Amino acid sequence: AAGGVAIVQPPGAGRPWSAPPTTAAMHTPEGRRPQAPFASPTLVLAQSGSDNGPKTYVLSKVRQIPHVDKPWTQGLEMSDDGQLVETSGDYPEGIGSYVRVVDQDSGMTTRKITDGLAAPVFIEGISELNGRWFASTYMDHVAIEYDKDFNMVKQHPFPWQGWGLTRSPDGKSFLATNSSEWLLHLDADNFQLLSAKAVSCRGTTVPGLNELEYVDNFLGQGPAVLGNVINSRVVLVVDPATAQCTGVFHLNDFEPVLDSEQSGHHVANGIAYNRANGNFWITGKNWDSMFEVSISEDTYGLQQQAVSMLDAHLSLLERAAA
């Protein structure tokens, strides 16, 4: 156990997965680099189909609003009734974690929720499921449940290092990430493991998917999970059934790129799908702005910069692991 929470073992495995640390790590950008992946050969799944390279996409800015107070964005979600909801982690330390509802015209905070988030809790992803809100936490081993009006209902044991969190295609459970390459399918009642698949792209596994967004029918191509790749401007489009990437795009054209992003500051993080109009909201940690964008397929293959950026990121990971 870690922090009083039982660590889930993979089905049929002879030993436990790598457990979250028993003591809280510093919530610094440097602490958010991908950790060693889970080591469990029983969960390595055969890849279905061929990997002919991901599709690329074109993003067009619809509008731009201030990212008021420049939150350290960990989660971004559009509610069923059209509210834009953002979570901000406790960084710099002492600011405190919180959930906020964002005015989509002014960027102002219309409501700020801190219930269940007293220090040292560090909030991560957030997702709406069956009229309730669920937020994961980084090293705190709890998930916080709120009702539709953000009144805290309870805290649940969460036996994972919290990163991204989104609903699954069945609408009854969650998909989550935890710094490794594994896309975790979690029970909504107790956050125990239902299954896991290794995210892969261009023939290699991809660790460090951070903020996640599930889309029922992405551009008419079927279910997809969109995920920010940690410490980069790259977003993967992942088939939730196989965890293979089917597409990639980049966010370089929206907020100026800073050198500090290589160490985890000012990184892109946050994708929210607006089912009402098909657009997306994007932002990043301490960004100046939030952007509503439309996404379309790059039918002429002109957006290869995203593929090059992904290749460079994967190459960097391979060198670091060598």
C-alpha cells in the first residue's frame, strides 16, 4: 500500500505494478517528467492493424480570451450544460489547488471551488460523468467527487499517480494516465483497474500523455482520446480501443513558445470539446490566453510539422532512456 491506499495489480501478473511514491514529491515542473513505465508483460497487447503514420490536422482560431490569473492548468472540460471548467494545481506551491468555472466571453472566473483541495492536495484532471464531477490528484491518492453544482460529495481512494482523466466510450467508466505509456481504464465506483493499453505511435510507445479529452466521434472518424504530450506542444489523437495514435497536431501557433517549456513551465495543457458547436478550447500552464479553435483534417498533408515535433520528442525520450 501507499499512503494507506492499496496498489492495484494487473490481471494475472506475478508482481505489482510500479507503485506511486509513498511520500509526496515536489509539485514542480521538473517533477512532472514521465516516470519509468509499468513493467508487466501480461498487459502488453498485440497491436491491431498497421501503423501507416498518423493523420495531421489544421487548427483555426475562432476567438481568444484572457487566461485570467494564469492558472497552472491541469484539467479542462466542457460540461453537459455548456460550462467551461478548469482545474489549477498548487504551483507555485502555496497558491492552492482549485476548480474554476470560466466565463467564455471575458475569461473571468465566475465560480471558484476549493472544497476538498486544502494543501497539500494537488488537483489534476477532471471529468463529468452521469451528472457528477470527478477530479484526480497527483500524489495524494484521492479522487474528489462533486455534484453537478460542485458541492463536494466525498473523497475516493485513488491508487494511481494522477495525470489525465476523461470518461470512457461506454459512458460508465474513466480513462486515465499516470505518467507512463499506459492508458488506464478505471471503474467509476472505486477507480480500480479494468484494463490497460500502451499508447503507441509510429512504432513506439509514448509515455507522458497529460490532460485528456474524450470525443465520441472526432471529425466523423469515430471515438478518440486527445492528449497533450508532456512538456511539448504536441497533441495525440488516440483510438481508445487500441491506444494507437491515429492523428497528431501541434499548438505552436497560439501562444508564444518559451524556452522554459523544456523544463515544464508554460507548457500546453488543456483540451475541452464543445459538443454544441464542435469546437475545442485549448490553453496551457500559466498561459496568457485561452483559445477556442476549430479542427479539420489536413487533407493535403501540409501540416507535417506536428509529425516532426512528435518524432523529435520520441527521439529525445529514447536518448534519455539509453
